[in-house]
Amino acid sequence: MKVKGFLKDVGGASRVTKTRLESFENASDRPDMTDPIADVARAWHPGWLDLVVSEVTDISKTSKAVRFRRADGEPMQYFYAGQYMVLDFPIGESVISRPYTVSSAPCRARGGDGYVEICVRRPKEDGFIADYVNEEVKPGDTFRGLIGCGQFYFEPLRDSRTVVAIAGGVGITPFASMAEEVADGKLDIDLTILYGSVSSDDIIMRDRLEAIEKRCDKVKVVNILSGDEPGWKGERGFIDARRIRKYSPAGVENTTYFVCGPQVMYGFIEKAFDELDVPKRRRRFEVFGQAADVTALEGYPEDMKDKTDTEYELTVVRGISETVIPAKAGESLVTALERAGIRTETGCRSGECGFCRTKVLSGNVFISPKSEGLRAADRDFGYVHACAAYPLSNAKIRIPIAQK
Amino acid sequence: MKYYKDHYDVIVIGGALAGLSAALMLAEKGKDVLVLERHNLPGGVATSFVRGGIEIEAALHEMMYIGDKDNRQKVGKFFDRLGIDIDWLKVPEAYHASLPGIEATMHPGLETFSKEVDAVVPGSYDKVLGLLNLCADVYSSVNELSVRSMSKAQMLLKHEAFVKTAGYSTKEVLDSFDLPQKALDLLAPYWIYVGSGFSDLPFTIYAVLMGEYVGNGSFIPRKFSHEMSLKMAEKAEEMGVQIEYRQHVDKILVKDGKACGVRTALGHEIFADYVICSAYPNTVYTKMIEPASEVPAEAIKMVNARRLSLSAYSVILILDKSAEELGIKDYSIFRGKTMDTDECYRELGTLGPYSYLTCICHNLANPDATPPGTCSFSITVLPRVDAWKTVTADDYDRVKHEIADQLVADMSEYLGFDLKDHVLECVIETPVTVARYTGMYNGCIYGYAHTMEDHIVARLQTADAEHFIDHLEFSGAHQISGDGMGPAVVNGWKAAKNVLNTMEKEAE
């Protein structure tokens, strides 16, 4: 065979080798330490940060807003309005983490004094972290936090620019962030917030949202009270199909609905969406965090329902070491690890984000059907998301080595 | 608490395909191996993620070197040998080419492919088949020469085509076939999998590309590339390899010119006889070697001389109708407003608009890839790292969406409906995403560009001289075989073999 001529053809390998060596010879010997693409990645996703509390304010009778800055004085990171952050609370021997939606806008995180804010309301049950935040947290305290988590944000490629937000209780927070971002001209959507509360005392950040509404005609807030409050001039009742239609002048095809609130609300809203034929792609639900009652989850074994106090032995493998800790049937594996003071990375506490991907080596574990984040192959090999997995026997798990 | 043994035979930095492949080969030889992976799962970009309850492939378009059950190729054989039982699905076609004046669906098989070119360009069959046979010939030589060395005279005798084409670019060899433009266009679309324009792409690489993809077809795992990564990791653990996730390695410890361990971000110092590293030599020689004085100037010159290749940008859509309902007929659509690869390569050095797009609809190889009544559709361009170096954190979101809008508009025009009307879930992956999850230098997934200046034949000849620190080996796209998931596995073997050879030599 011949490409150009025998000598030229057979000399190819030597030719390309010589070229290579020459290119090395002519190169600079100055180390190039730059990696601008990693720099952008770090600006958006710096990982866990030390955050110092800069301000704590009351925002309703039962809620507080807590603002954080970076302890190292570096600029706060980028994120999308609607995303949540994870905070670690050192309580006694344990480190307990909780996800909180950021209630301040991403634009408030820019500049030298940029901050992020969360709102914490004291719930009726399981409120010990909420109590802790309300009573103990004060300016100057430092916590570890991971900002910019979750998928609950406006995505122009998918969502309509006409957005109706449906909020209940503390579920107003992502929309407070979005509203501020819209008012500052950083997010180009028309935002109508339907906000359900029992009484006007329960409305969180009412003043702030009213001020935004006044200065920006792209944001509209409709408070709807379910309680029997004399003198209330606004909407009364529940957020139902009729009301959703009333506030969707563009039609359900051309409106994206974002829903955030207590778990019970989701069922009613789904039903209303079905009634209105809202396309699936127009429905965005925020995950709702740790299940309050595991026995209420679909598929939880009948014979275990009155035995959720049962304490099992959980063997935790990290590297070449093993530790045995107690684990209650009614609590997630992550909760057992936290109680035992074993640090593990966990994010949404809803089984979605996958931060706490964990291998179950032996034993039986109930996986919440709401744990939609598991990969198919992971399922085949016994991986679970530990925040949404509950022991049904003594068990052995393997988790990544982490800082204490 | 003691997490690590006092000593390992080998520490592998990075639990992606190359690192796992190296670990598996070493474990097969009874070596005590520790793999440290920064993310919380194996695979690097060979992974998947879940959005709204739907699992989505992160990166794999088609896996090479697998082959049908009765025609297993090298990576497929390796998995079979180790009992890594992956549920491979064959990709039904090579690609649908939508090029200037051409709409043609091409299939694997050298003769089939040549016939399909001939249907578009009558009379081109013999020449096209001649070219493809040459590719297959060179490809088989590459396979043979990668396992056995021989004298120059022997090489010329037994591997004539390989030797005689080694000094030429793809363009130079294609020109010698004197093919009509449309035939050339139909032979070009796979170029993106090796990422250099034909005037600078070594023909040897083109030959491997066409020899394998057109010769043997391509495959995907049923449960996404995560199935492959996870099964490799699980097998490695079964064979005694310790894999630790979420462990970022900061430093490679070197003493008297020899790698002897690592330090992790958590501060653990771990010791071993050998280190295999998946991080780019650029990162290693400028930031990771401790003490830095162990890095010779030649190592810095080498990394400075080499040009980084491509990164990745994908818009991945989950659509709210099935592929059939939407009229999507092909697993892969390669759409080019031009098929001049040099021009396409130039465009990849910008932030768009891009005129060469590759699209994948997984459901056409794997009907159950997404829930009934939905399908996945991804649009990918592989921009050069240089283009993205200019994007600031402030600009990032805007740039990311402007490109997405262009890609989605172009493909909507081609498909005849607006993709935006059907988006159930969407994800935009960028070079920044790659950097975030894998830590790869400048988000570069393709390693160093395959060019005439950085030719694979030259890489093979100078490999020993480019070894600057004893007992430190590299594995990943930045190594000899370059980019791609199949080549990643091959790069891992090479690193493991180097370790095994040194062990043997030093034992003597």
C-alpha cells in the first residue's frame, strides 16, 4: 500500500516522535496553577462553609429569621432562588443536620456583605431543633452549612415565565427568595403567590412581601386564611381548584406551579391539579423533609407498626473499623447515626438528593416509597439513602469516613 | 478510630473507570489495593442521577470495545473474565446523519456501512469499503502492538498499513482515497468522539474509531453507565479492594524520587508502595506532589506543551411523550450544518452558536430507560476547554442558558415540534459541572488532544521517558489511549501493568 511514497510513509513514526519531543523542548517550564473552570465551580458550589450568624429577627409570633455570612469573609456563593441549605447543629455529643430553604434572594448574597437567610418556625411536633434555633442561636455563633441544594427553582428551559406559587406555613420561604429576586430584576418571571395560613398572625414575612408587591408589579401576593378571623378583608378558605384557576389567567398550560408547604397540603393540591388538567410538566413540588411518622408511609410492614420503639443493633463500618450503635425502628438510619455522634453527609432528609447514599451489608431495612432518588443499579446492590431508610432488624451498613 | 491499614501495595486516586479498571487488574494479581474517590459513588462521569423519580444517564452515548456476545472485544472480554455481568444493550444503528443535503441512517458492519454510503453516493462502495478495511487493518495492528512489541522490520512486514499511515493526519489519508464530498461527510460524524479536526487528527486514531464503532457496533448498559461503574466497584470490593468514597486526596507523598503514599483532605496519611493517580498530570505536578522539589522541570514542560482537549456540554431533557408519539426514530442523531471537522473544531473553541450537534434518545436502545409515556432526549456539544476559561461565575448561568436555547431551537426545527412544549425534567451539564463532580482539570473530559504534535504512536514511543517520579503511575483520559469510556478502562490496565512490571523487575 501507499499513501504518499515509500520513504515518507515508513518514516511516519519517527517523524511524529521527533515533533513531540520538539514541542516539549520548546515549552515553558513555569508551573501553571490556574484552573478557571474549577474556580467557577467553586464559586457556585464551594461545599461546606463555616457560616456565622449576623442577625436574628422575629418574623411572626412563632418564627425567626436567621442571617448568615461566611466566617472566612469570602464572598457568599451563587445559588438559585428556591434552593435550600443544610445546617449542622452541634447538640451535646451529636451533630444534627437539617435542610432549610433560603428565604433571602440570591442577589442578597452578592457583594462584600452578602448574606443568606433562613426562617425557622416552631412546629407543633418534633420541634427540638426549631426550639434550639429559636432559643439558643445568637449573632456571632458559627455553624457548618451547605448552600445551593435541591431542584426547586425556576428553570427557563422547562418552566413557563408565568409562575403561580402555592405556599402553606413556612413553605413561603422559597417564594420570598424568588419574589425578592424578581423585584431586583434578576429573575424575569411573573409571580403570583397564593399563601394559605390559619390566621393573620401566622403569616410569615408579611411586611416584606407587601413591600415587594408595592415596588414591583411582577409580584402579586394573595393571602388566604382558613381560620374564622373577624375583620379579615382578604380571601378566605383553602387553596382549591377554583382559586387556582382564578389566579391563572394565562391558563394552566401556560403556567408553572411551584408548591411548598406541609405534607397534608400536597394531596389537596395534586387533586386540584388533576381537576384542572394541569400538565405534569407544569407541576413542581418541593420535597417535604423527614417523614414525621414512618408507620404512615405506604408499604410500612403492618406487624411493625406498634413496634417502632424497638431498638436494634446497627453495626457501622467506616474504613476498616466497625462501631455498634443503637437504632430505633421508627427512626431513619441517619437519625441513629446522628444520635450516636457519627457524622454522615446528609442533605434533603427526603431520600431525594442522595448525599447519604449508604450500603446495607446485612439486615432488613424499610425504604420509604417516597425515596425517589435511588438509582436502579444501586437498588440492586443494597444501597439506600439513609435519611429515608428505617431498620427492621439488626443491620450492618457501610458509610464514608467523615470528619467528626 | 483506625480507617486504613498501615500499608497498601497500591493506592489508586480516583474511582472512575480507569481507576477501577487498574484496581481490578491489580486485585486479580493478589495485590492489596486502596481506592480513594472524592465523590460519593464510583464512575466519575460514567454515572447517572435521578430527577423527579426518573433516572438519567449523565454522559455515556455509546460504549466501544464491548462487542456482541459471540464477538467480544477487549473491554467486553475483561468484564466477562472477571465475572462483571453487565446487561449490555446493542445500539441499533451507527447514527442518523443529518448533514447538508443528506438524511441517512447508517448501521455498523463495514460492508453494510459502505452500501449505505453507496445509496447516497452511487459508485462509492469500493472506495469506502477500501477505506474502512484499511481502518480495520490499522485497528487490529494497534490492538496487537499494544500487547506485544516487535522490531521495526517485523512491524513493517506484519503491520504495513499501521506503519505507513502513522505519520499522517486523517485528512491526508482520506484525501488519498479521492472520495466525493458527500461520502466524506458520511464518514466524518464520529469525529466528535475523538475531538480533533481531521487536518490535525492522527489517522491511527481515526482508524481505531471507525474500526471499532463501524466494525463492532456499540453498546450501553441497561441501567445506565452507573450499572457498569457500580458493578466494577462491587467486584473490586469482592476481590478485596478497599474503596473509600468522599475522600479527596490533597497530596501525593514522595520520598527520594519515589511515591510512597497520599494525604487526604481529612488529614489522613496513608502509605503504599505505589500510587496510581487519575488526576491530570497538570494538577499533580503543580499542586499535589509533596515536596514540590521532587517535580523535575521536564515534567512541567511536558504538561505545558500538551493541549487540553474537549469538555462537555449537554442539555438533557425528559420529554412528556414517548419517542414514538414524538416521531423520534433514531438512538443517535448527528446533525451538522457543515461536516468540515476543522470548522467544527474551530467553533468548539467559542461559546456558540454551534453547528455540529449530537443527540441521543436512550429509549430507542432501551425502551424502559424512562417511565411509559416519556422519553429522554439529550443534545450534546463538546466545547474546547479554552472557550469556557473565559466564563466568569457571574456570567455562568447566562452563558449556560444561551447555549441551551440555541441547541434546543436547532433540534426543535429539525424534529418539527418545539421541544420546550414537552419538558418534564431537564438538566444542563457544562464543563463547570464536570469540574464540580469529578475535579478534572479545567473540566476537561477528553484528556490531551489527539494531534499530530501529540500523536498516539509518539506517545507509545516516549512513554518511558515521560515517567518523572518512580512508583507513580497515571490513569485516565490524559493517558496514552485518550478519551472515552472504553479507552478509560484500557488506560487503567496500562497503569496497572506498569506497576506489575516494576514490581517484577524490582523483585529480581
